[in-house]
Amino acid sequence: SVGLDLWTDALWYTSVGFDSVFWTRVLATVGLGVAAFVVALIVLLGNLWVAGRLSPPPSGEPGTFRSWVDRFNEAAAAADTRRDQTSAFGGWRDRYNPAGGGRAVVIEAPDFPDITPIAGWVIGAVAVIIALLIGASMSGAWETVLLWINRVPFSPTASVTDPIFGRDIGFFLFELPFLRLIQGLFNGIVLAALLVALARYLVAAANGGLVFVTPVRVHLAVLGALFLLSVAFGYQLDK
């Protein structure tokens, strides 16, 4: 159905002498989508690879999640001991505790298998899907990109500028929408890269690796700083 519609439109535009206009739109749509997909895929998979290299190897000790559970059990045991020492009902409660220790409820942390290889493929597949979505969304912005490529002054005879920023009116028609489009694309890619890297580090945490070592913090901080810079650039466009 899509192929028949495309071929019919191509024949019609050719019959009226505007086939170049039709194929310009088609090529711009496909080319923009493919370019955005490739850029997003390189950035996402690149950050996934960097996160895999920066993730410390398993130390052989319980993972971060298990350590959290162990700390919770230790805190609960300490609180239970203090309550037994200060409460008049501590001995009465122990009579109904089969263990006799007053701490019958203990949370056991599950044993996490080594899911790093499988998780890497899953996160990579998610990165590919996100890149496809970014490419599909960008392909619909073909008109904004073509207007920016073929931008001209608003008036061919005299400069027509706005009274606030002193810019030609053509800037607001051709360049400002394109800059906003680039900022949105940059935000989406950086946020997706941040989520992909964070997911990879959480996988390392489940296998006993230390999560917040200095290289990991630097990686996440750089991505966060890039996002904040893009937000600051957006404030300038909002003006």
C-alpha cells in the first residue's frame, strides 16, 4: 500500500513537472531519519561501551543491593536489642518467639546471578529501539531542515529587523525553529545516553561491583553537564 501510494504520487508530480519537489521531500525525509538514527545509535552504543569499560569487575563480595539488605538487618537487630533492654515487655515478647531471641524476622537478600552478558545485549537492544524512535521523530521535521538549508532574508530589497534583538525576520522563520529542533534532538540523545549508562552501572552493582567510583561519577557528571548546557541554550532560545 505504501509503495503504491508513493509511486502514484511520483507519477502525478512528474506529470505536472514538479517531480524534483516530490523527490526532494522524499529524500529529505529518509535522509534525515537515517542520519538521526545513526548519530543516536553511535552515541548510545558508545556510552554503553564506555560504561562497560568503566564498570569495576566483581569484587567477589556481596553486591550493592545485598549490602543494603545486610545493613538494614543490622540496623533492625540493633534497634530490636535496644528495645528489649529498655522495654518492660521485652521478656514477655520473647516467650512467644520460638527462637527466643526476639528477632525472628530477617530479610534475606536473593543471590543475583551474573547477568552482565545478557543485560548488555538487552540494554543494547533498547538503545537500538530508542535510536529508531529518534530517527522516526526527526524524519517528520524535514520541512524545518529544508527551510533552514534554503534560508533567505525576509525582504530581498531592504533589511527588516525586529526592534528587540535586531535580527532579520528571516531568522525567526528559518533559523529559530531549526535551532529548537537541534536542541530537542540533543536533549533526547543525552537523556537516553544517561539512562543507558546508568542501567549498565546498576547491572554492575548487582554483581558486586562498586557503583559510584570516580570514573563512573565523572561519566555520569559529563552527561548531566551536557544536558544542563543544552537546557541553558534553550533558555536563550526562549528569549
